[in-house]
Amino acid sequence: MLRHLILSVFLLFPVNAGLMDIIMNLPVADNITCIEEHQKLAECAYPHAPFYDYIKQQTYDPRGENVLYNIGVMRKVLQIGKNVSDCLGHDLKCDLPRFLDFSLDTSIYAAEKVYGDAFHCFLNTSAVEIAESCSNKLLYSGKEKLETLWEDPTTFEFSKNKMFECVATELYGNPACSIGRIVSLYHAGSAGFDWMLQASRFNPGFSQSGVYTGSPLDLKFNADKYCDN
């Protein structure tokens, strides 16, 4: 999930395409504001396209390790996300740029949590594999199958909490994992799950005309929701 979130901005679209190909083929609403926002997105992403295209395909780094454990690479991804976000700005009017802005903000928040002090816990416990194990156990079996997870808010919150209880149990007691580090990873994961919920609703409601036609979505990222006061 973390990999998907950090590289989230265009993962709703074909993963085999290059970044600029994806951007140039995005549906754009037929008005001057959306055309200009689309052009701005292309301008902001262009300098970073080669690195994005490379890292999107990498599961392992040259040492054979999961790329998510390579803090140097992931901090570079984080910086690129910040650069694109700063370039694009937040005063966006059109549906897809607003969703991409929300995705960037969520990704930056989660990456800062994981690749800050909590990285020691994340790395030393192989937290990605723990999360995958808990996810397979709790989210892909029985009545909590993925296709129904996003449909009911109560089921979603219950499943999310059970998932993080499972992960926290595995992390707790490891010398690298203070309570503060576990909480930071929880905040990152919770933001990621909430993004996935919004993405699961945005994608079916986004038409080829470049207009979102589904139920209203909250596309303003709010870090205070995760107790960052």
C-alpha cells in the first residue's frame, strides 16, 4: 500500500505508460480553466518524468532490497512530490487536478512520517511484509473482501482498525520501535487507507469528458485528522 500511495498520483492510469504519455492523454474538461490546469500539470511534472518512470517500475533496488527500504531513493521521491505540489499550487478548480493535489498532499504526509524518525522501526521490522501479511489475513478473506471494503463506512473503519491492530502487535516490543515511531507509522498508514477510499470512489465517477460525476468527495487533505496538532 505504501508504494502505491507514494507513487499514487498517476496509479489510477495505465502503469506501463510513461508519465508524460499519461499526462498528455488525461481527459480534460472542455473549458479554458481545466485546459490551463492540465498544461500546468505537464509543465510541473516534466522535469521529474525520467526518474518517476524509472522508480515506478522498481520493486527492488540494486542491492536486491525492497526499494521502500532505500531511504535515499524514497526521500528523493518525497522531494519530487513536494516540488510538483509547490509548482502546481493548491488553488485548483477542476476535478482531476484537485484529486491529484489531494494525492500529493497525502503522499507527502505519509512519506514524511515513514522516512523520518520512524524509519528505524519501519526498516528493522520489515514493516512492509508485516503490513502485507496483516492485509492478506484481514482484508482479503471472509466477509471483508476487498470489493466490499470501500462500500460501507462502518466496515471500512472496522477493517482499517483491525489491520493496524495487527501491524502494531507485530511492531510492539521491537527495540527499534518506540511508541512514538509506531504512532507515526499508524498515521502514515491511516492516511494511506483514507486515500485509497477516496481513490476507489473517484475512479469510477471520473468520465472521459474530464468531469467527476459521482457523489461528493472531500479532496482537501487535513493532517489534523491524524492528531498532528
